[in-house]
Amino acid sequence: MRQDAQYDYRAIKGFAISSLFWGIVGLVVGLLISLQLVYPSFNVPPWFTYGRLRPVHTNAVIYGFTVPAAFSLFFFLVQRLSRTRLAFPGLARVTLYFFNIVIVLAALSLFAGMNQSKEYSELEWPLDIGVVILWVMFSINIIGTIMKRKEEQMYVSLWYILATIVGVAIVYIGNNISVPVSLFKSYPIYAGANDANVQWWFGHNAVAFVFTTLPLAVFYYILPKATQAPLYSHRLSIIGFWALVFAYLWTGAHHLIYTPLPDWIQTVAIAFSIFLIAPSWASVINGYGTMQGQWEQMRSNYLVKFIVLGITFYGLQTIQGPSQAIRTFSALIHYTDWVPGHVHMGTMGWLTMTLSAGMYYMVPRIYNTEVYSIKLANLHFWLVLVGQLIYSVTMWTTGIRQGAMWQAMDHDGSLVYPNFIQTLAPNYPFWNMRTVGGVIFFAGFLVFVFNIYKTIKNAPALEKIQERDVAQTA
Ligand code: HEM
Ligand code: HEM
């Protein structure tokens, strides 16, 4: 407790709570769009139609849930790994308030149909400026804290945190350079195939720097803490880091296979996608290596369960992703439901499990208490695991079916299923199963939120002590 007084946790708490709140919003909208695909009556025009709600779902889970989880976990990690206090605690609190204002405006603008029509880059230019300001404030605090660190060594999590900061800044600004024509409308400076290329350079690096380096920073910190075992190999972690950040930046065009984009750009992207297996698996090997002699903890330690299953889904995801980049496989699964299956193994499996482990580790420490219920944490684990598996497996199955039906030909070369609707209708039972998987996952998420809420609620007095200590040592 005394040692913790040197750290400032105030904004961290706000970001953790914001993340959980926007997580609920994003998942509710995810369930709604899942229903809308099967039951059109769930569309309420104009605000609550699928076209408007889909980006609300993706933006809420990416920018509303994942990003503030990173703000809170990174502010926590950076102080502990640097063994120093946050450089600008006041700025961190301003960032928190500003973040919530920007997210509310972003959600309203998407409901209202304002959209740049670029996936994950939907927000119109005034909000893009808000996002950039937020990111600058966040970066100043992280970099400032690292600069005044008392710990000479930079543990690999700090490298991943820095990569997240720099990577997101570069690709977000690069893809959003546009010419405003009114307060609510702008056009990108890139045109045609160039625009698509820049968009997917951004899109895949959103995967790289929001869904990969961000949870990897948390993974590398929590893994040895949860297992109480030293990291298997620091050298491997650093080699993996540099190879990963180098390779990711070239892979975007694997989203544009068989498009008018020059063939050689597609081939470069495919080659780097396959190369990515190596640095991705460096982390998986580090995870499993650290678990050597510790596997019994998979039964007894709920944090270990989350972190090991998380890295396992990352391992599967980073074999599946490169396979999808290969032309022949892409021809089968591109545009099918296979892709949401891939996405949600990564997000509901790898990302959410790792962030949950991070929160379960962090929240009791910043409130100086114990987690409210380990039983509930285990229940949370099983519900999100089962929900995610139902979601992904049903989407892979129907995706392969769809792709095969689109390609099916008679002996004379004519299509067996010439009407798109013939290939669409068989999706319905699978889409219903996806909703079932989503409901189970959501139930797990609610258990998680309840557990964190009770953990916080049970510790108000201690929290005051912490804040008093922080004030005294400031
Ligand atoms: C070695 C690493 C990876 C490679 C090479 C890779 C490759 C791919 C490819 C080729 C696609 C396009 C599929 C298509 O539309 O035909 C894709 C989509 C996607 N991947 Fe991965 N993937 C990797 C890891 C991950 C991870 C760790 C996540 C984390 C959640 C992830 C999330 C996504 C998302 C969100 C999309 C969908 C983008 C969209 O169309 O909106 N990927 N990936
Ligand atoms: C209750 C859980 C969830 C449900 C029911 C759900 C549902 C959906 C649906 C129906 C889509 C549209 C699929 C399509 O285009 O055909 C979608 C897309 C997407 N969701 Fe979720 N989702 C859930 C959780 C999450 C989480 C936790 C994340 C991230 C943290 C996430 C990130 C995404 C992304 C990035 C896409 C775009 C995928 C693409 O373009 O291929 N979802 N989701």
C-alpha cells in the first residue's frame, strides 16, 4: 500500500469504468445488428437501421471499449514498469473527460448517419481532430512518464505501449487526411485504388496496433505476475517485437486480393502476412514457455486461464490470418461470413480475455482490495469462452458453405446457384446461432462488470486512504 502511494491512479479508475460502460453499449448494439440480419423488423429507420448501427458497434467496441481499457491499463503499467508517478496526472483527468465527450459525439454522429464510408475510420473530420488531440494528450503522459523512469531497463510491455502510440498516430492521421466541404462532410485526398490501398493499410494496422500490440503489452505484464514465474525469454520477446512492428506495416493489401490494386502490392502483402506467423508465435511460445511446470495453475488460477486462453486464440488467429491472405484461400472465404468468424475469435477471444485479465489484476490493486468473487470470475471465463466459440465456429462453417456455393459450377460451366438469395438463405440458422453465442458472451461480460463493480464498491474506504496517500506524496 505504502509503495503504491507513489503512483497516481485517479484517471485510471475513470478510464476502466468508461471502458466497461462503452463495452456494454457496443455489445448490446452487436446483438441488435446480429438480430437485424435475420429479422428485418428490428430495424427502426432512420437511426436504428443496420447500416447505421454496424459502425456504432465497431466504433463502440474499438474506440469506446478497447481504447479506454488501454488508457487505464497503460497508465497503470507505465507507472509500475517505470517505477515512477504519472508525468501529468492533471492532464490524464482532462483526457478522461475529453475522451467521454468525443465518444458521445461520435456515437451521435454515427446514429445520425454522418460517415466517411471508410471502415473503422467512419468519423467525420471535426471528430477526427478530437481523436488526434486525445491521442496527443495520452502520448505526452506515457512518453513523459517513460522519460522520467527510475527503472533503467525497458521491459517489453513498454515497447508495445510505445508501438501502440506511434502506430495508431501514423495510420489514423494518414488515412484521415481529407478535404472538408462542410462541418459534417469531407472527402479523402486519395482517389480510387489509392484510397482503398491507404484505407486497408490503416485497417490492418488498426488490427496491428489496437488489437495486437495493445493486448500484447498487457499480456507480457500480466503473464509473469499471474503465474509468479519469470518470462520464458526476454530476448525472444524483443526480437518478436521488432519483427512484428516491421512486418505489420506491409500487410494491408491482403484485404484487397483480386481487386484492381496492382498485383505486386498484393503479393508483397501476402508475403509479409505469412512472415508474420514468426513474430506472432514468438509471443505464443513465450506464453507457453513461461507456463512450463505451471500448467496446474490452469485449474486453480483464474487469471492464468484468461491469459493462456487469450494467447492461444492469438496463436490460432495468427495462423488463420496468414492462410486467409493466400490467393486460393481468399478466393473461397473473402466476402463470406468466415471473416466475421476470424474477427470475433480475435476480439472476443484474444483481445477481450487479455483485457479482462488485465482489469482483474489492476482493479483490486488500485483500490487496494481483493477481487469480489473468484467464482464469478470463473463463470465469466466459461461464458465468454463458450459464447465466442459458438460465434466463431458457426461463422466459419457458414462461410465455407457460402464460398463453396458461390463457386459451384455445373459440368457446362454455369453456376449452380445463380441467384444470390439461394446462397444467402441457408445463413439464417447460423446467424441465429451467432446471436445465441453473442447472448452467452454478453452474459459473461455482465458477470465481469458486476464483479468489478462489487470489487470497487467494497473498497471505498480504502480508496480514500489511497487518494490521501497520493495527495501526501505528490
Ligand atoms: C498474422 C496476423 C494476421 C494476419 C496475416 C491476418 C490476416 C487477415 C486477412 C487476410 C483478412 C482479410 C480477410 C478477407 O476479408 O478476406 C483479415 C481480416 C481481419 N482480421 Fe486478421 N489477420 C491477422 C491477425 C489478426 C488479429 C490478431 C486480429 C485481432 C482481432 C485480426 C482481426 C481482423 C479483423 C478485424 C479483420 C476484418 C477487417 C474487415 O474486413 O473489416 N486479425 N485478417
Ligand atoms: C455479443 C458479442 C458480439 C456480437 C453479437 C457481435 C456482432 C457483430 C455483427 C453481427 C457484426 C457484423 C458482421 C457482418 O458484417 O456480417 C460484427 C462486426 C464486427 N464486430 Fe462484433 N459482435 C460482438 C462482439 C464484438 C467485440 C467484443 C468486438 C471487439 C472488441 C467486435 C468487433 C467487431 C468488428 C471489428 C466487426 C467488423 C468485422 C468485419 O468487418 O468483418 N465485436 N459484430
